[in-house]
Amino acid sequence: MDIVEILLKILFAILVVVVIMTIAAYSVLAERKVASWIQGRVGPNRTALPGLSAIPVLGRFLVRMGMWQPLADGVKFLFKEDPLPGHVKKWYYCLAPVVALVPSLSTVAVLPFGAYWVNGVEYPLVLANVDIGILFILAISSLTVYGIVMAGWAANSKYPYFGSIRSSAQMISYELAMGMSVIPVFMWANGPATGFGDLTLFGVVAAQKDLWLGIWMPLPAFVFLVSLFAETNRLPFDMPESETELVGGFHTEYGSFKFGLFFVGEYAAMAIGSAVFVVLFLGGWNFLPTFGFLPDWVANPWATWGWFGSVVSVLFFIGKTLTFIFLFIWVRWTLPRFRYDQVMNLGWKYLVPLAVASIIIYAIVIALWDTAVTVDHIKPETFGPAPQ
Amino acid sequence: MENFLFYLFSVLTILGALLLVVNRNAVNGAMFMIISLIGMAALFLLLEAYFLFILQILVYAGAVMVLFLFIVMLIDVEKGPKTRPDGLTIAASIVGLALLLLGIIAVFTTDSATSALPEVTKLPEAASAAGIPFGTSVRGYGYGLFTKYMLPFQVTGFLLLIAMIGVIVVSKKITASGDAEKEGPKKA
């Protein structure tokens, strides 16, 4: 690997992180705007940028949409005084926001966000196309809980402490259901007809040309989505920071920049969670499912457009992801918060059995389908060694 | 580069383990254990055992240690009591250290061509007749696990099942009639 290649990799990584951070920042704005619309308010509509906001119609419109608000928020978080309360455990108190943010940003390394085509063969646009893609995402995002636990414990007061204890219990419970709900997806994606025999996320998208998995696997998709809400601490499962009972939950003692890191981390996790859902259940960057009888170009109409097609596929993928971020926000302002024991009951007594049931059901269905339909069309080359 | 990373993560693993033992603050100890486990996972990664690497992170760092930390923070042991080790402990640790040193000396002084050590690191033959190579891919790993190594795999699963049933029995407080005691919903 020569130096140019390494530099390019670093450049791509920075670019991806910048995009994720931008999406996270504007999700905050979207949250406030959508909340206001749902509640019949206006939302942030005053922040103006000197010069740009003087443009006759457009400038005024952007100000009314709150387009500069994330910028102002960021500047505020950066330059506000950063007090260190006297009663905290300083080392862990400062470490916690970093630990909360880093895992969610690391998971984008294996997330395919688009595709490029060489001579009709599809290759993923991804930082690292590793064999263990989905396991990597599940494992690394499960480390986020350390940030929350550390924050609650280091703050050395009771409400943050309650928040962090609840959070760790909740995350461990829902991780199980989440991990099991993706098993049917990979059983299908690695079948004899489509499979690469590995756990890459690219393989999952490639297997969804004919039918998006969310359409014929609604049960695993639902379990995954509910677990995603719990894992990202979004309402109706935001136990760690339920403000009516725990002040601010685990970040009660945090202010300015450190609080900003927690905040951005939460929204980044939400954005990446939505992207993973799109990859697993909604066909990634595929345009529309072909349902087996539509012509092949329907899946990727831009496959022959060269580099511009890749850009369109990335944009289409981001568009799907943004739709899901909107769903997250919509649910937050629609459903009331569960009680803590209800959250635990839902996780263990409903979602885990549902996930197990869906594994069994889809194992039978996929086995029947493969023996009855696809086994005659096995391509021998699919049994070769897995691509590294 | 690989050499440098190997030494870096080895030092991280051993240092983490050492600090875990000598640190008297339980939470710090748990943190050092996490560092040690992650260092170990990185060593798996350098061996190109990606699946083991991710399992190490997922199971140990992601789930087991969260529970450890949970308990340690819940029972609030800031500092363990200062106890002087008794004679037996000291004797046992001296014997253990001596054995370890003996092992290290034996490894470095024997001729590697004649010893049994290189045999240990040899890869087994292909895991099956289907021609799926024994390798680091999840596919090869799974095939090996469900064909050649089926018995150890099942035995391990059975052991875990026994442990799980044991935990349920211990935690449920089963009454003389054989029913579990009724408990109301717990509030955290």
C-alpha cells in the first residue's frame, strides 16, 4: 500500500465522518422543527447569518427554516464556559463524552453507502468491506453504553446514577433481540442463489435486488426497529434521560462542550442506526425492487451512468436514511414514554420470543424455497472461497 | 508495522491485566480489564481471526464487562480493604511465577525444529469434503464448527445450558411445592 492510497483512505474517512456529523447536526434542527410543527409552533426561526440572509427571498426563507441554527448551537457549545463540578470523578467525567461518541462514528467504517459499477459488476462504496460487517456494527455500537455508564457514575450524584444503571440494563436487554432479528436477513442473503457466504452488508444489499427484505420479513424488521429505538435511547425508550423523573439523566452534571458531545453522539447513533436499517431491510441504494418480473434496470437505473450514477446511488441512500430519521422524530413526538418495568417486559417477554419465532419461521420458509426453487439454478462459482 | 502493532497490543493487554490485579479501586479494575480484553481482541485481529476478534468485543467487552461494571457500581466498592497476603498465598504465587519462568526458559532454549511447538500452530486440513477451506472467513469457521468440531461445540453449549438453568434456579427462590415465588414488578 503506497502513501497515496493511505492518504486517500484517510481523506475518504474524514469525508464520511464530516457527512455523518452534518447529518447529526441537522437532525437536531429537524427534531426541533418537526416537534414544533407537530405541536403547532414555529420553532427556531431567528438565527441569521450576516450577508447570506440579506439575499432577497431565499435568505429570508432559510432563516425562517432555521437553517443557521445548528451553526449557532455549535458555536455556543464550543465557546461557552466549561465548568468542572467539584464533586465529580474528574478522569471518568472527561472521558465519558468521548467514549459515548467514538463508537458510533467508528461503525461507519463497514457501512456501505453506495455502489459503483465496472463492466456491469457492482462494487460497494465503503471504507472497509470486511467479512464480519454486521457483527462489527453490533459489537462496536454496544460499546456506546460505557460512555453513558461512566458519565452517570462519574457525576457522583443520584439522578445521573439512576440514568446510567437503567441504560446499561436496557441496552443489554435489547441487544439480544436486535442481534437475533438480523439472523433471518443473513440466512436469506447467504442462500445458494444469492450468497457470498459471509456477513458483509454489501452482500445483503446485493441480495435485495428482487425483493426488499422489509417487505417479506416485516417481523424481523419490526423487532429490529424497536430495538434500534431502545439502543439509541430514543423516546419511547429514553429511560437514561427521562427528564420528568431524572432531571437530565446521565448528563445532568454536564454542560457546554461535553454535553454537546453527548448530544451529537446520540444523533449520530440515530443516523447510523437508520442507515443500517435501510441496508438490512430496505434495499440500501437500490431504486425499486424488481419483484422478479420487472426488468433488471429497475433495481439500479443509474448503473450505466458512470461516476454520476455512483453519486446518485449515494444520494438515494442518504435520502432513505433521512426518511428514517424523520420517522424517529415523528415517533418521539407521538408516543408517550414507557415506564421502566414496561420497557424491560417488552424487551424480554415480547421482542426476544418474537425474534426467536421469526428465526424458526424464516429458516423453514427459506429452506423450503431453496430446495423447491433455487437449488436447480445453483451457480458453482458461488461456492468458492469468500471474497476478502 | 505488524510487529509494532503486535508489541503495542501485547503491552496493552499485559499492562491492563497487571493493573487490574494491583489496582484497589474496583471500577478502575473493571476499566483495566476492558482495556486488556480489547488488547486481546486486537491480537486476534493481527492473526487475521476476524470472527474471534469481533466475538471478543461483542461478548466480553460489550456484554460481560457491562454487567461487571453494573454490579461494581451498584455495590459501591470504592476501595477494597487492605489485606496482607497470608503465607499460603505467597507460597502459591512464588510457585506459579517459578513455573511460568520455567516455561518461558524452556520455550526459548529448546531447538524449535525438534520441539512439538510448531505442530500446534499448523493449520488443520480442509474442514470438510465440500472443499470449503479452513480459514478465517465466517463461512469456513461455521463449516468447521458444525462438522468436524460438532462434539466440542455441543458439549460447550450443554455446559452453558447447565449454567443458565443453575442461575435461574438460584435466583428464582423456588418454594417447597416446586413453584417460583410470586414477585411484583421491580422498580429500579
